[in-house]
Amino acid sequence: MYKIPEELKKKIFFVIPTYNEEKTIERVIKELHKEGFKNLIIVDDGSKDKTSKNVLENQKEGLILLIHPINRGQGAALKTGIDYCIRQKECKYIVTFDSDGQHRLSDLPKFIEPLEKKQCEMVLGSRFLDKDTKKNIPLKKIILLKGAILVTFFLSRKWFTDTHNGYRVMTKEIAKKIEISMDGFEHASEILDEIVKKQIIYKEVPVYIDYTDYSKKKGQKITNSINILTKMILKK
């Protein structure tokens, strides 16, 4: 199994958008730092709780806290974090990583290995590539995600197996090419659209998503999915 070299870890930057995640952000930071990842870019998107306070109390080497004074949306938070990473000379890869504890750091080598072998320029996480990784997906979530896959195919004419997975890794050069203009959750569809338009070489890898009562409560609702679809159609 591929193991990420310690020297390479210094060139991997995590962009972690967060909004009212005072209950989970501390654990996410500690896990990443414990495994040797120090370039953590936390973007507090106008939280009304103690998210920023908890980040500052866990201040560690390499950790950067960027704050939006008002809540703009996950897409805007990702753009803020990615733009910061692009300006860092030592950055090689940019990881987009959730702040609610759903993503497993143990999956990261599956992203980095094909990039290091020059097999692709960007790697996308997918819940539907492996029977084990899709076991714990709630039925309502499966219906929403499958619908999103069909919509994305209709809009982009490209078949992605998981269109709204926030776990992705890209080279800094590719990050410069991807334009995120949509502030909300629709950014996930927009990124896939950019992959198709810019002819970016990508690969999908299976990932586990850890659904908890907490994360499911904060997840997207059907009405929000309809809004995303509407905005993407209008953009076209």
C-alpha cells in the first residue's frame, strides 16, 4: 500500500471550509496534525458559534485561519482557501477536506499515489466505486446523489460516479485553471463542469464517508438540491 513520504506531506495543503463546526473542528485539526500534515487552511465562513475560537485555541505550526465576516457559502469558502494555497510557493497539492469529520485521512494515499505517478492531474473521491464504501450511505442520500449524477451527465455529457463528494485533491497548476464562481453547494457541480471544459485529466477513487447523526442533520435537503439544479441550468 502506498505511503505518503514525510517530505511530501510538507507540500500538501488542506483547505477546510467550516461553518458552525465548533463540535468537530478541533478533532479534525488534531488528527491531521498528528499524522504530520501541518498546512491546514481553515476558512470560517461567518460562523456564529465558537468555531474560530476553537481553531485559535488549537493553533499549531502551519495552521492558517481565514475568516469571512458573513456566511457566503461553501463554494466561496473553498475559493478563498484555494486562492491562498495557490500563492504559497511550497504548495504542490491541494486537498479539499470536510470539517465535520466525515472524511477519512486514511483514504488520502489513494489520491496522492496516482498524482505522484503522473497518471492524472486531479483525483475525485467517490462513494459508489466500491461495494464497501457505499454500504453506510443513507437511502435518502443515495436517491439525491444518483439524481445529481444524472443531472451532471445531462449538463456536461460526462459520467461521474459521485458528483457531490467534497473529498478531492488537485495539483496547484490545475487549481489555477479551475474557476469557482458559485458561492453555495452548487460549486461541486461547477468544479466537474470545469474539469470537462478545461479537459483536465482526472481519476475517481473509492472513499468512505462516515455519516453520523450530527453530519446527517447538517446535510443537504431535497429543496437545496433543486436549487442547485436550477442554478446550474441557468448558468448554462
